[in-house]
Amino acid sequence: MSSRLNQKIYVAGHRGMVGSAIVRKLKAKGYSNIVTRTHAELDLTNQAAVKTFFEQEKPEHVYLAAAKVGGIHANNTFPAEFIYQNLMMEANVIHQAFVSGVQKLLFLGSSCIYPKLAPQPMTENALLTGKLEPTNEPYAIAKIAGIKLCESYNRQYGKSHGIDYRSVMPTNLYGPGDNYHPENSHVIPALIRRFHEAKIAGLPEVVIWGSGTPKREFLYVDDMAAASVFVMELDKSRYDSNVEPMESHINVGFGSDVTILELAQAVAKAVGYEGSIGLDSSKPDGAPRKWMDSTRLNQLGWKPLVGLHEGLALAYADMKVQSK
């Protein structure tokens, strides 16, 4: 076995949708020394506990996929929890990774780091150029801080300590391990649940919020995991030649977007719902478009493999397993 595949890798947040996909991808590539901890075993907001973990385990690489996440309702209801918990997790993990000698770390952010009115598609240099979406500003601020933590440690300690901390910003994700909670879920799992329940109940119509015209981009979570490992494995000189010291994050998107109505139609097809789809235009639309520019990552040689219709079918199969 090669030494590369036997490197000790800590995946923070391995029970979440993205973290579990990263573990699957690492194992599929032959990595055999993966360290994980549940929240009950390790509270990442506890500085002393994180310090003890890194001192004892001494991982060589870290994937920081742990986060407190939720939809608009959750972000609006618990803003203090979202900013505090995410800031603490990032600060504790990144700092203790450095102190314990971790050479490589990958931080996973979010597309909400970009201004609400950023030009579309959103490029990496749109960061910090305007006001954020108010509903998830606390979460976005925490994710921006995570990027800047990685950049700051690289700038101060990159040459002297040989560290290489990177950041990737995913677009909207969906797939196995998603949250199908009726109030706290994101748009795809929420729609899958609603169309599934409507099919079971034999309802003639499902009404979705808004005009149906806003456009959104969606990426299957296993593609996100593949992109994460791809970025982590990039040669340092190649990575550095495609980023800037204070603009080092890389967007990870699907490459195209769909309207909310087109998404609802695709979900209905995946679920097998044959009723009609109504629009409640009295409800808010949100931003007219959110689309990531993934040119930087595509030029490095990565592209997604799973299309929306295939991904929705896989996500629906996962929801049915979860609901048993």
C-alpha cells in the first residue's frame, strides 16, 4: 500500500451529507486510515476537547465539513447559534490542526458567502464586494471567516511550517444523507418530501412558493465529494498558480441552473407524482438567480458526472430508505 493512501485523514462532520460523501469517496480511492468522531464524542465548539483530540490522533490531513446548517427558516430563527457554532468549529479545528502539525486541510464553505446582488455567474472575486443576503448573513459571515482563517495561516506559516490550507465553495447540494425535515430542509429535499406525500395521499395538485421563475444551480453531493478530494490532491504549485493568496477559494458548481418550476417538474417526475403543479405568487421568490462560476475548477481538470434527473432519482431512493 502506498504511503499516500495510508495517510491519517480526519473528516470532521462525517455524519453530515457532505462529510459522509467525502468518506465514501476517500474509501473508494483506497484511503484506509480515516479518523472520525461523532458530535457526542467530540464537540468541535469546545476548544479544550479539540486540542486533546488533535494531540492524541495527530492526523496528517483534515477535511473540515462539519457545520451547523439549515434552510431560511432555521437561519432566521437561530442566527446567534449559526454564527457562534460555525465560528467556533472553524477556529478550533483550523488552529489546532496547525498547532499539531497538520500539513494539508480543506475547508468547505458555501455559495452564500457572495453578495446578494453579485453578478451572475458568481466568480471567486465577488467575495466581499457587497451586502449579503440578510436571512443567512450570520452563517455566511462564519463561512467567510473560515476562508480567511485558512488564508491567514497560509500567509503567516505557509513557508515556515509547510502548511497548505485550502477552501472550496459548493453550490446548492443534494443527495444521500440529506435532511428531509418539513421546516428546516433545503429546497430539493423539501420538494421531494412534498411530492412523495402528495403521491401517497393521491392529491391532485402540489403548490410551490413564488412565481417559479428564480433560477438555482444544484450539484449532487457525491460530485462535491469528488471535487473536494480532487482539490485536496492537487499539486501545490498547480493549486497556487490558479488562486491568489487572499482569494484562494475555489467554486464548485454544476455548470448550469434551472428555474424553480423546472426543478419542481423534475422532482415530480423522479417521485412519480402525476398531479399538477401550482404556483403561489403571493409568496416570496428570493434572489432571481444564484449560479456559481466554476471556470477555475474546470480549468484545473474537474467536471461533475451526475446530472439532475439521475441525481434526483438517487436522492428519492435515499429518502425512502431514511423514512423506513
